[in-house]
Amino acid sequence: MSVKPDFAIITTQQLRAYVLEHRDDEEALQTYLDRRHSENPNPRVYKAEDDASEAIAEYLKSKRQQEAS
């Protein structure tokens, strides 16, 4: 039996990896979803017919700028 990590102190990436490895852990999934929502409370949702290429390009540009900072 493995010990659950403390979801409050692990990174979002670590939490995501844990959720993917423990797909039946509802508490972990809810914690992950809550954290993702708090990081981006108003996400843009695209429909299948939308052209999201411009939004993707903007997102990648902002990520590169964040990493350079």
C-alpha cells in the first residue's frame, strides 16, 4: 500500500502525474481540477468549427516569454 502525497504541497505537474497513475482516486482528481480552475478561472472553450490556430500561437508566445523571464 502506497502513501498518498500531500496534494497541497506538490506541484500541479506532480499532481497531474499522480492522477494519471491513480485514475480511481477521486480526491486527487478533484484537487487537480480545483487547482487548474484556480490557475485559470475563465478558460476559453473552442468549438470544433473554430479556428484556434491564432489562440494557440498567442499561448505559445506567452509561455516562451514567461520561461525567458
